[in-house]
Amino acid sequence: MTDDATVQHLAKLAEAWGRPPSVEAVTVFVTNDRMLHLWARVLDFQFVRRKHFIERDIDIARRFVARRQSARMAKMNGK
């Protein structure tokens, strides 16, 4: 894949990635790139049951993922 990926490149990548996960997966990119959130939205449409988020700080990103995991576990346990 080139450094300047297109929507078509992402479609091929999504196909190669395989079947969607059984539960929603979360990816958090840690970056100072103020425009990456636009690609994150594109990725949401390209990768079924996967959500992409942007954070500027790795500790905030880790806490975000931990909260999502806790919420998923609570939901699975009927809480």
C-alpha cells in the first residue's frame, strides 16, 4: 500500500482483513495529526463492526480502550 492510501486501497485491505469480528472492535490512533479523524470515519465504513478513534495522548487512549472493554464485559454479563 502506498503512503497516500485511497478508499480503494482500504477496501482491498478490509477484504484481506477477513470476516468482521463478532463484537465491535475499537482501534485508537494516537497522533497529533488534526486531520486523521477524517480517515478514521472512512475506516469505520470500510471495516464492518470496527470503530476508529483518535487521541493525542497514549494514556488517554489506554483509558478509553479500558472503559470500552469494561462496558463490553458488563453488557455481556447482563449488567
